Amino acid sequence: MTAVPPPVPGPGPTSAPGASPQVETVHGTVRGTLERGVRVFRGIPYAAAPVGARRFRAPEPPEPWEGVREAVAFGPTAPKRPYSPPLDRLLPDPDVPGENCLNLNVWTPAPSSDPDPDRTGLPVLVWIHGGSLLHGSSAVPLYDGAAFARDGVVLVSVNYRLGVEGFGVFPDAPANRGLLDQLAALAWVRDNIAAFGGDPELVTVCGESAGAVSIAALLAAPRARGLFRRAVLQSGAPTALRPDDARRTTELIAKRLGVPATAAALAAVDPARLLDAQTGVTAGGSPLTGGNSFQIVVDGDLLPHDPLEALLDGAADDVDLLMGSNTEEYRLWFVPSGLTERLSRIGLRMALLKFGVPRATERAYRANRPGATPGELLGALATDLLLRVPLNRLADARAGARGSTHVYEFGWPSPVLRLGACHALEIGFVFDTLDRPDAIALAGADAPQELADAMHAAWVRFAACGDPGWPGWDAGRPVMGFGPGAPAVVHAPRDEELRGWAPYRQRS
């Protein structure tokens, strides 16, 4: 990827006090808004619109523009459908029409709000949203970056291609196009963020769920080297498939449409019909229960090797890493669907046999959860299999790494619909946006602000210096627990359960 040489960075966004801020990027000047001491620039294109001949290509640079481009509203979101009921009530997913979905937003402190108005070179946090590579966007209200800018961190949030357009596997198009979009956005940050007051050498990339899975892949991608110094993985572990294993979803979509499973054929399909077919093929699945889905693939180009194996072998060992999960991730899918109550003992036994879970492991989980239903036991086992086990393996493998390694667990239980400490609940605490409607939908109206203060401050510290405020990972396995109760470090929490997965890891 050839970057356009950036302009000589000035002291940051320029404008008279109270005026709309303007910044000169490598492609042209943008004008944002001033919102309660924070300068906000929305919908800045970092790549050309992926339409027409570009629809299934790698991202290309945007056309430069003359004059001043208004950057006051969120840009178009990638083609997608809303979450299916009942998740649509819990996870609002704004849809902004338009073609140029490859855009990003920047929140940066206004000089008058900074204790040191002449300071430049602020730490930068780049947010990559989740949504199973099918949903989500940077326009979700929960992801408002004002609190980070308030606390001296430049926040950048990114849109990227989703679904079959971003992650479909074709014989006539590059794989991992959505991941290539993220790479292009990070290159834009490198070339432009100094003009917004950020330090291109002090970039932290942060994501949740599929966003964290994407970041894990970027950690293992040689072409991403040097684009970020730190990384945060929230509820997502390194994982990828071989192209032949990931091709099935694309083929099923093409079959529904009655066309060949090629990029050329799908590019000729009306976008609404393509989304309808994609929704029909992927409906009914979840990250824990499986089903047809889109995955990052080991393509031999951007990703030469499986991300987990590459990271276990020492890739990105100089990158500071903060990672963790929520205690009851599974409840976001199992509770609203009724699976926690509906699954029978026979169903649990069949699921455990399918995944080769040792009986001793099942007994350890059952002993720690007296009275748990079969669905709750399956959920706890699935959460650890997909998240805690690989994240702990990665933390162990980084012993002696040049970069720091810190691990957390979010355990505050939401009172909403008995969701508990479910998937995605921590995001409002990290962003300090508990007052947003989508945060209230998951956490209720009385979520503890003091916990958000602690968690948000930890992410700010990590972006600034690589130390979130608790001991790094070592033989004692320190984990910062964010709730229930006051944040506290716990050493090797539920380690007897994780040790039970050792035979499984040796087989896999």
C-alpha cells in the first residue's frame, strides 16, 4: 500500500474560538463541529466508494477534493440488515444511506479544553466495531468518542465493508476485503492524525467481538506492522478459517440467487436482493451456537498464517496488549432466545459430545454453578472455549514478550432481562456513554457510573502508556475484575476450570 505523503503537521485543528474547526488532510480540507469542548469530524472518506468496478476490490484511495468538505454528519454505513428479533431491541444498528461507506470519524480535544493548550502528539485510539462481520457501524451512539477526547485521547471510529461484500470468498476477488478496509483506515490515521493533534507513533487499535477478532488478525498480518503500537481485544479471540472452509456461506448465497459464486456474478446482483439472500443464509446462527457466517480467512497474502498460531509463535510480541471477556458472554444470545431454559440435559450431553468436552471439565463447571440449567452450563463452557481459553493461552505465550500484556474480566450483571454480564455490556463503560439509549437498553438506567469511571480511565491509561493500572500477566495470572462490586485484581480466577481444557487444546 503506497501512502500519499502527509502535509507537515501543524499544532492540530485550526479555527478561531467558537468557530467550526477545520483540518487539512492529505486529500483535502474538512470542517467539523465543536461540541462541548470537543472537536468532532464525521464521515471523512479514507478510501473510494466501493461501488461499480470497485465493489469487490481492495480499497483504493479517495479522490482529492477542492475547497472545504463538510464533516458534520456520520457517513454512509456498509450495506447490512438490522439484527433479527429479539436482538434488534438490545442492539440498535443505525443505517445511513449512501455509497461511500469507507469513512471514519475523529473526536479530538479543543485547545481551550486541554490543560496544556500547546500540547500536540496525543495518544490515539482507533475503534473497530463488532457485529459478527454482518452488522454494526461507527454511527452507533454507544461509540461516541467525546469522553476519550475529554480525557486527552484522540478517538477514531471506522466503518468497513461487511457480509459478503467484505468477507465473501471468491475465486476472482481478494479475500478479507473488510480487513483490507481496516488496514487502509489505519494507514489514513498514520498519514493524517498529526493534523488532528494525535501522535501517529502512539496509536492503539481497539475493538469488540468481531472487531477484536479483526484486530487479532491485524496483529498477525505483516502488512500491518508499524501502524499501531498497542491493541485491545474485547470479547474476541484470534481465529480464522482456510478459504475452502469459509467458502460455504458465499456459495449458499449465490445458490439462492441462482448465479455463480463469483465476485463478477454477485456484482451484477441488485444490492437489496443480495442482502435478502445473505440474511436468509445467515439467519438463526450466533457466535456461540454456530450457523452459516462470515469469517476472516488465511489467504496466504494479507494473512499468511493462522492468527492464533502466529501470535503464539511470537508475532507482534512488541505490541502492548490488553484483552479480556465478560463473565457471562453467552447470555446475550441464550437468554432472549430462551435457550437457557429450553435446553434439555440430553441436548447438553449431545453438545458436549460434539465438541469433545471432557467429563471432568463439565463436572468442574457444574460444581462452580449449583442450580445452573443445562443451557447455562453450555453457555459457560462455550464462552470459555471460544474466549477465555484462547486469550489465556495467548497471555501465557507472551511471557517475556517485549510488549506488555494485561488481562481483565467484566463481571457486573445487568438487571435487564436477566442478561447478567453478557456480551457487549462493557462497551458503554469503556466509552463512558452509559446515558445513551443503546447503553440503557443493555445495562438499564441505573448502571454504576463509578465502574464506568474506572474502566474508561484504564483504557485511557493504556492508550497513553501501555499500563492500564494493574499488574501485567505473569505466572500468578493477575486479572482485573470490573464488577460485581469495586474493581479488584484476582489471581487465576476459576483456573481449575481452564485447566480442564488442556486435553482439548492438545487434541485441537
